[in-house]
Amino acid sequence: MNYFVRRPWDLPQRLVTPEDVYRQRKLHRREFLTWLGLATGVVGLSTGCSDSGGEKTSSQSPATSSPEVPESVPNIYPAARNPNFKDYGRAETEPEDAARYTNFYEFSTSKSTYKFVANFKPTPWAIEIGGLCDRPGKFDLDDLHKQMSFEERACRHRCVETWAMCVPWTGFPLRDLLKRVEPKAEAKYVGFTTFDRPDEATNMARTQGDFPWPYTEGLTIAEATNELAFIATGIYGKPLPKQHGAPIRLVLPWKYGFKSIKSIVQITLTDKPPATFWNTVNPAEYDFEANVNPTISHPRWSQRTEWMLGTRERHDTVIYNGYGEYVASMYKS
Ligand code: MTE
């Protein structure tokens, strides 16, 4: 299927329906389109998208609550912290500040996605791994909890929108999972796919046909097997709250946050770069590599500085988000 980026004057009629008729819908779309650079925005991007009303919310549970984990699954929390990722060089972000300001477009274009995840069912869960490998298979998350060696890592996270956070993730290196399927020598890339369940994700349902759902991402095989590429099932010593990508997500601290795909259901080894969500929607603004780099401006804003969730403290952006010792050698050419 071909997706193209609509110009504002190409918007279908239902996107320009008068506000008194489709106010909620229009607000969501407008924020989304502004993020994409497709609307003459009234909504500031990194200055805080407004919380859109009108969607079903889960008001009972606090933003930081984790989904139930079956009793049969070993409690791996808290996992021992990997001494190589002991601290951030900055203050840790408060859990509430991270949990209340998230990007998860399947649910909402606002940052308060925790209000819109009530219908999402992160258990049971399995990841299918296939493509160019000798032992493809379906990996049940409960089994992975028993089989993988879990650790905690304190990591900086930098969103392309210029906000940043410092959070401890629990999980295991992506390469430990890939090893289990025995990638073939021809496997040069790794593609990732999020769930496709519009019945559980309101914004995905609302924007069917307009965006290339499900959300996808990709890495080169060198990036995917780098020590820094991490699969997380937890944050702040607890299973991931839904809005942070329950029950399993990627964490790539040297890349802009959109590469760290949430709620993964499929991993595919390929010999060609896989199509990725934001790069498909707007290739001029979101490249495949997407390494944090203060010298390459986003077409609509500078990347020279970043601001921390919660404190709003500003810092200079650092190349590879400060993780050059792990990753710079992959980009020498
Ligand atoms: N994964 C999916 N499936 N859908 C998304 O919308 N947003 C990305 C990334 N992973 C996104 C996603 C973006 S833009 C960022 S910055 C990070 O998730 C944010 O992670 P956090 O919300 O847990 O802080």
C-alpha cells in the first residue's frame, strides 16, 4: 500500500468538519498533523500538547500503575543494576513526570496517553521472531521472564521533540533475544512491529487508512546487536505501565525516542531496510537512522538543546545522547 503525506489543502472532508460537529476528533487530528508538520499549528509541540477530552479514560488507576503479572511468572523486580549503566550524569526523572508525559499515538495524540489505555490488554503476550534466521519462533512473554537474564539500566532518553528524561529500565539486551533465533549471515536489518488492535486503541481506530498502522521500526543488524540496544519489560523497578509500552518495548538511548518502539509483537530479520512508521509518513522529517545529533536540526526546530520532564531544566544536546563510546564506531563512514 502506498502512503503519501497530505498537504493541508488535501485534507479529506471529515478532517475539516466544523468544530461544533467533530470538535474532539478535530483536536486530536490537529495535534497529530502539527506533529507531522502538516498543519499550520495552533498547538505547540514541545511546549505541551493539550489533553484532549472526550475519550474513554481510566480515572481509577494512577498514571504509574502497572498491569497485573500472572502469578506463575517469576518476580524479577527489582533486578540488579548493570554497573555500566549505574547512573545518568543527571537527576532521575520522577516516575509521575515520566508516566504523565508519554507518546503512544495508537491511543492518543496528547501526552496524557495514560488516560486512554484502559481497553488495552497487555496479557497474555508473545513475540513472533522470523525472517532470515535458522530458528524462527513465537516467544511467550511469561517464558521469557523465566529464561532471560534481567538487569536494570539507568538510561537517558531523548525525544525528537526536544524533551528528555532519565529513567531506570528493567529488561535484557536485544542481542540475547536475537541469538535465540540464530540470524543468518544475510540478515542485515531487524524490523519491529507493534500490535494492530484498533478495538483496543482509540487513535489507531480513528486514523485507520490515514496512517500506516501498525507502528513499525527498524535497525541495522549492527545496531540491534550493539550492547546498548535493550528490550524493556519494566521501568522504575516495576512492570511497564501500559502507556510506557507494556508489556515489552525497545530502548535505544542513543537514538531519538520514536525508534524505541512500544508493545512489540513481531521482530523480523531482513536483508533490506524495513519500512518504518514515521519515516513512511514524513521521510523529510524522520530518517531511518535518527541518531541524537545537536548539529542536525529538525526541519522545524533546533536540536541544540533539550528540556527535562518534570523540572524543565535545559541541557545542551550531546551527540549520540552521550553514548558515543558504545555506538560511534558503527557510524564512522
Ligand atoms: N511506539 C509505538 N508503538 N507508538 C508510539 O507512538 N512513540 C515513540 C516511542 N515508541 C511510540 C512508540 C516516541 S515518539 C517516543 S519519544 C517514545 O516512544 C516515548 O516513550 P515514553 O512515552 O515511554 O517516554
